[in-house]
Amino acid sequence: MQPVPSSVQALGSLLSRQKDAFNTEGAVTAERRRQRIQQVIDLLVRHHESLTDAIDQDFGGRPAGFSLMNDVLGALASLKHARDHLQAWMQDEPRPVFTPYDQLGAKAWVRYQPKGSVGIIGTWNAPLYTLFSPLASALAAGNRAILKPSEVLPRTAALVAELCAEHLDPLEVAVVTGDAELAEAFTAQPFDHLVFTGSTAIGRSVMRNAAQHLVPVTLELGGKSPVLLSRSADLGKAAFSIAAAKATNGGQICINPDLVYVPRPSLETFLVALREAYCALNPTASGNPDVVAVVNARHLARVEDLVQGARQLGARIESMPESGEGDDRRRPLRVVVDPAQDARIMHEEIFGPAMVVLTYESVSEVIAQINARPRPLALYYFGADAQEQQQVLDHTLSGGVTLNDVMLHAAMHDAPFGGVGASGMGHYHGREGFLEFSHLRTVFQAPAHDPRREWGLLPPYGEHFLAAMLAQVTAD
């Protein structure tokens, strides 16, 4: 078993050795890429029980079944999809050659080549998925990688590091562990690509650090993902979908609904439906093993402050269920209705068991409010009005969209997942993820004969050269 690097010096040495190994290896065959991915798959399959147990302990309450569904199976799906499709993705792509070289036997193609060593910083809310799903794309593209798990879940981070050191070649896939200081140093290393999942504020810092070495970045951030309930929406269906989303991981998901826009006349009907749906899923909060706890006391205090701050500014607060707060960090869903515009909960990502409900008069008003905010990672629309749906799609921009449900677009294995603007840049999943971690290298193969001199295209220019060039300056 290899020791797990934890110092900045050890990290720099590890990255240097990975880069040397990458340069020595040369082209990475499809079979070798599949082998590397399969090793990660085997690790997750073999050790899923200990991994989900570590996550449960770190959270202070997270059902093993949920961790299997969200992290283990989610990561396995990304890995298996990449394993099974990478050979088709990596084939050279012929490109047409310009005239007249196409008639002289020239050829051209695009090679999809790995970049080198990819740094991947995971997050605590999906501690396995945010490491191994982007790793699937990176390995499919032929890269090596160094992973940095979140220090918020110390048991999980230590176990991931231990298992990877035991089962994987550290010159192919390695793990480093450490606190925020190591994470800061990690983002300043000369990786060939860097992936970060986390908050927008830290994403800015990551990008600044990566710029020191001109390292390309994939930033999976967050934001206040809105839900628009049309007047044509099935309120019962919408309430159930939103309740299920807020019950997922205690609301601690980057694409979780933050703001729900409801037609003003439908407010009370929606709140009743939401309460019924949520309480059917979680009839109690404290002590309920199906409820995922807020990850630690600091994060819980932050969510509580957001809710209480809105209450102090006059907002109506609905608790679902109405009581049941205990000392185990499991909390009911708090629904904050029409808070003041200057309330912090209107501007900060909630990332916990709370959400905002806003009433509206017109869809155009909602679109204007969405566009006045930073671009969200996800946007959701419920309704049966096709024209209105198209209006929302045409006049807003977000990382992804789910129509008549929430969060499901992120489960697409063969479609890109990522943000835009303040919610991130770049993407992984599917072929687009493969392309994200590949260098698209154009290759031109010249013909045996070079006709430029005999055509008068090289100095000394003849008397007809200028006229020949001018004749080609056309608008057709």
C-alpha cells in the first residue's frame, strides 16, 4: 500500500511523477483506459458497504440506501457509460481539406488526445459522486488524476484515500487528503486540467489560483435554482416533485430548488399540497432514520440563520412537519413565503432543509427576476402550456433544465452536466465529458507535391499576383 500524500511538497512530487509517467507512456490505448476505469468500478463494488458507513458517520445520519443510490450507483453509472463508449469517442475524426490541396492528396484529421494529469476536488454533499463521476470522463480521455476529497467528511476522505492507495496505481489515480490549506495549494498546482465542485465564492478563488499556470478549469458550482409553476401546472404533481427533491439529502444538493414561483391565487393550495407530500415522505424529522442530517453544526447554524433572518424581516415561515427539532441535526423543511427582497435567504444558496416560495402575477415578471440574478445551475418549469414553456426556455439561461419535474436532467449519462456563468463552466458526463478532458489536436498531412511556387503564390510575386488575390475578395 502506498502512503497517502498530505503535504504540499508531497503533492507537488506526486504530480511531477504522474506527468513524467504520462509523457513516457505516450498514446493510451482504449484497452488501458478501460482497465483503469474497471479498477475504479471494482473498488466501489467491493467496498461500498464501508464507504456508505463512513458517509453515515460523517453526516451523523445518512441512510446507506441513499448513499448507495446517490454516490455509489451514480458514480458507477458514469464509470460504466464511459468504459463502454470510450473506444468510439476516441477515434480520429477526418476533416475536409481546403482547395486545391484536397485534389492533390492532402489529408486532415482531429485527434482526441489526453491532456495529462487532472486534479479533481470533490465536495461533501456527494463525496463519492463528485470525485468518481468526473474521474470517469478524465480516464476515458486517457488522463491520469489526483483526487482531493472534502475535509468536511474526514472518515470518508481517509477511507477513499486508503482504498485508492490499496487498489490503484498512484501514478494513474492518486488521492491526497488535508484541510483547506492543502486544498488551496492543490488548486495552485500545474495540473493539465482542474475540476472543482463547490460554492461560487470558492470557485472564484480556484480559478484565480489555476490562472497562475494557465490551467483550464471545470467548475461545478451552485446558485439559487428556480422553479416556475405555471397557471397550467398540476399543483399536486409539482408539490410532490419539489417535496421529494427537498427530502433528498436534506436539501444539500447543488441543483436543489431554492426559489419556487407560484401564481398568487394558487399559493395556499400549493402549500397544502406541499405539506401533504413532504409529510408523507418524512412524517417526523428528529430521530427519523430516513432524514439526512445537516452535515455539521456550522452548516446547520447557517441555514437556521437564513430562515430566522427572513422571519425577523416579516416573512411567513411554514414548518413541514410542524415540529420535531432535536439535537441530531435533522430538521423539518422550512418554507419561507414571500420574504423581503433584502433578506439573506433571497441572495445566498440555501443548501439545506429550507426553500423560498414567491408569488407572482405574470410569467414575464418571473423571467425578469430570474434574469436579474446570477445564472443558476438548474431551472425547472411545471406546466402544460407549450408556448409558455418555450418562452421560458428562450428567455432564460441556466446550466440545465428539467420540465415538469426537478433534478432529473443531471441523471443523464449521455448529456453534459455543468453550469454557466456564476454556476460554473465546463461539464462532464458522456461524450461531452470526454471532450472536456481531451485536447482536440488538428493534424494536416501535406501532399507530396507543393504547387505554390508554380502558381505564383510565393515571392518573388509576379505581375498577376495582386489581381489574382483581389479577384477572390467576394461576398458570395
